[in-house]
Amino acid sequence: MVMQEIFITFEGGEGAGKTTQIQLLRDHLLDCGLNVIAVRDPGGTAVAEQIRQMVKSNANADIYVRTEALLYLAARCEMVNKLIRPHLSAGRIVLCDRFADSTIAYQGFANELDLEDLEQIGNFATGNLTPTLTFYLKIDPKEGLGRKTAQQDLDRVENKGLGYHKKVQAGFEYLAAKNPRRIVTIDATLGVDEIHQIIIRHTNKIMEV
């Protein structure tokens, strides 16, 4: 039996492989007969997906940094209240591609907004929802952006340049050091299956198996 309200998030810079690892963990948990869903932040609801398109679009390259932060938090508010909390209350495991840590790393460290302000507004948006466990897939920003460039055209955030993404990485490093019990740091240059096995091992620790 799985403990109630297991909420697992995946964080990291661009090209770290979060999407792949979320899919692998979801499939593994489903194969184990568990009830699990995977979502992405921003996204998951009609409103949140519209906001996602807005903040990702290169047409909005000059968006004001506070506006950007508030849009991300508005999308998260929609997703948490309409999607994540109902599933957690129903006893399902929820896996999420990015969450509040990304706000601190991107809008806090990279865009230099006040961290305390972001945390307070973020807690208001989510009703103080905190992940049970977070996997931080660590990758050098240059390598991560190289992976993205090889796969697809870069969006507005990915196009911000290496200096910006180095600040993002500094934000994730700060969070990992601040929250060692919640955040598991994984070398994203390891093989896909090796990373997957590390994730399974840590996931099993928070479950009754």
C-alpha cells in the first residue's frame, strides 16, 4: 500500500532529461499496480496550458520579469487546485515536471527577484503544498542547451543565453543544499537506465512496499 499524498517533483536546467525520467517512473509505478499521474508545470488545465504558451513564446521575449513570475504562479495555482490536490486526496501518486523550486531558480536567481517574496506568493498560490520528494537532475548548462538545440527549436526561456542558465543552475544548487532531506541530486550525464534505477531506489524509500 502507498502512503497518502505522495507528490514527487523533477527539477533541473534545460536538457537535463526530466521528461524522460518522469515517463519511466510513471510506467514503472503503473507496472507495480499503483495509481499515478504525471503532470507538467506550467500546464495540466486549459488555463494553465494557455499561460504556458504565453510564457514560452518567443513573441513575448520582452515580458517584464515580475509579470513572468506572476503568470507562472497563476498557472501553478490552477494546476494545484484543479488537478494535483484532487488526485492526491484520492490517494494517487502525482509526478510533476517542475514546481516551486523552478520559480526560485529561474525567477529568483536568474531574474534576480526577491526570494522571500516569491516564496510567500508561491505558498499563497499553492496553499503551501510542498513535494514529498524532489529529484534534481544536474547538468552543465552548456551541455543541456546543446541537447535542446539538437532536439528542437529553442523557446523564449531556453533562448536566454548561457549566462542566464548558469544563474538558474546556481539557484538549484542553493535549493539542493538548503533542502537535503527532500531534494536528491542526480548527475544527469549518467545513463538513462542508471538514473532511472537511482530514482526508483529513492522513491521506494518513501513508499510502503
